[in-house]
Amino acid sequence: MAYWRQPLDRDRVRVPQGIVHIIEDRCKGCGFCVEFCPQHVLAMSRRTNAKGYHPPEIVDGAHCVNCGLCTLLCPDFAIYVTDGGARIPDRIEPIRRDEGKR
């Protein structure tokens, strides 16, 4: 979706990235993680795990923003997200509007 305006600090703030990890043998196929993922990173797979359930699979891991919602909603602790790393800056410098008026 294209927006007609952009945030003022978009060149300084980086979108966080997460790496999704699924422990398939713990999953019972409830689908909470798939249903409530805001970035639609997950989908239910066609294959089955050792228990006979359909675990989720990662469809588009590059769009994960490390919100952790899938981790919070999973009743079996079968999914977790780790930090993707380099896309988050260490420190953001504020812009001072009065610097150029001297």
C-alpha cells in the first residue's frame, strides 16, 4: 500500500527485523500464530508433524518486524522470534530545528 506522506525521520529510524523459529514437534496446529500475524509471515503447511498436526510454515520471513505476537499467542511454546540484527540503529540523533537559524 502506498501512502501519500512519509514520516519525517524515516531515514534515521530502521524497521526492526525478526527471525521466526518454529519447533514443529511441539505444535498442535491451532493456527493462532497464522491468524494474528500482522505481517502475514506465516501460513499453515500441508505437511504433518510427529503428532499428526499441521504446523505453520514461514511464507515471507523478510517481512517479520519482531513484534513477538506469535510467541505470546502460542499455547504450546512452539514458536519464537529472535532479533534480526543489523537493521536497528544503536542511537538516533534528534534533529534540532534552531541549528540553521544562527
